[in-house]
Amino acid sequence: MLFSCVSKPQQTIETSCEYAKYFDIVSSDQEKAIVVISPYNNSRDTLYINRNLSNIICMSSSQVAGLAEIGADSVISAVSGLRYITNQNLRNRKVTDVGYETALDYEKILSLKPDLLLTYTVSGAEPSYISRLRSLGVRVLALHDHLEDHPLARAEYIKLYGALTGMEDKADSLFASISSKYNALAIIGVNNPDKVKVLMNVPYGDAWYIPGGDSYMAKLIQDAGGVVLGSQEGSAASRVVRMEEAYALSQDADIWLNPGGCRTRDELVAFHHTFRYFGPIVKRLPIYNNTLRITPEGGNDFWESGSVRPDLVLEDLISVFSDQKGNLKYHFKVE
């Protein structure tokens, strides 16, 4: 027997997680209860299982990464957007692609008879496709790892995947190793008195987004010994800046990080006519991008395996901030 249920909103929940805010696991001799806490209204969705799951559909690449990290990617029977998944095992197996939220192949999903479909949400309202899947008898669990602000909180979801597959001991041991390494590296970065001033991103459409001071990306930058220029302190939300402000910020930058799809300085200058006047271009300062490992269609392993290995991401950033481009896992120097 395996089933899920949704309860009414709760005010508080006691969690055993060290960093993650949006899930908990309660185990007994007979079953495990995996409790997902909504970041939108604090409601709970509880999945009870009394056996290890062996047939899981993943709608997010971070879910793929979490299962793969504990050696359980063999339980993944289907994904959403296989061409954007960097995991080579799944690409070689050519696992089923069930489509995207607004255009799911319900027939394929039902034919796979999954134990569970893992997905995510971007608002407090339940998407219609989740309601439909549940009405068809498909068990669905929406996770919120993408809304966790601390890098180790996102990595801690491997404990959830361990609980689903009966690999709790391996998941616990791996997370302990990841968190230990991350925290040891962060001590070095945080205590660095000479903070590296980081200009981040390029415009997306007409909007240039700067991550908030309490956001996931800002936390990584801070723990690596840097500071995000233009970041709003006390907020996890990104803010939009005008090109004029971005130019002013660039004059103070020591490094430019994650300039979109640009892989060379020439591409960056061609992206926008004002970039030739930006500080890192004029002063020949380091520019690095996090798109070292991408699929031909644009899937980025930084957001896949990097989500569960923040220790490797932090190791990268510390090297990047000292302009040491050897042995990087997710970044490369834009030259």
C-alpha cells in the first residue's frame, strides 16, 4: 500500500532537517511518512510508504540529480524534457519523456504505472495537471527544493530520495560528507577580509535580475568570499536593475559571473552595445560562466547535479574568485 493525502494548513511543524525548511521524514517500524511543507501557506502534503519505490517519474532535473547522487537513478522510469537532462545514464537509457506540465502525455504516464510522480510548483495554487493526475490514480508529490535559500538545504533533499528508495543510510552519510566539506570551505571564504565584488548575469529580455542578499546564489557567493553588487540585503527575491545601474555596478566589479549564453568576450560585447564599456571588459577583469556542462539543447548541469553538490559548486567559486581556472566542475573562463 502506498498513498498520499493533503491536510489543512498548519501553523508550525517540527522538522528533523538541519537546513531544509520544506520537508520532514517520520519513520516507524511499519511505514515512513514523508511530509512536504508548503512555502506558500504552510500546509502539508504527506506521503505514507511501506515499501521501497522502484518506479518514479521526475518532472525536475534536480530530482533526477538527487536520486542519481545516491545511486538510485535506475528507479527513474520517465522525466520531463529528457533533452535538457545532463545525466548520461538516463540519456543512454532513453527513458520516457512525458512532456511538460501544460502538455503532459497522460497516456504514457498511466502506461508506466509509476509508484510516484515527483514534481514542483511555482505558486500556492495547485496546477490543474496535478489534480488531473490524482484523479487518474497517479500518486503525486510536489517538492519545493527550488525555493530553499541555503545551498545545503537543497542538497538535504537526498535524504528524502533515500527514504523513498530505502537508501537512507547512504543518503545520510553522503549528506554528512557534503555538508562537512561545504562548511569547511565556507569558513575560508566568509573569513576572507577582501571580498570579491561580483557583477552577476546579463539582461533576460528587458530585465536584468540581481539576486537578493538572502537568496541561494547570494549565499553561495558570500560563502565563497564574495559579495553580489546591487543585491538587496534582507531579501531572497531578485530585483530588476536598469542598464544604467548595471553599468555603474560594473565599474566596481572585480569579476563578472554568469553572463547568460555568452562563451567568449566577443559574444558578450555583441550581446549589447553598451557592454564594451563595462568595467570587466575595459579593464580585462575575469569573466566566468556556469555553463561548462550543458546539453546541446541548453540543459545546464549547474542546476542539475550542482543542486545536490553545493560543496563542488563552492569549490568552483573559490577557485573562480582567485582566477584559477583549472579543474573546474561547472564554470569556465570567458575569454
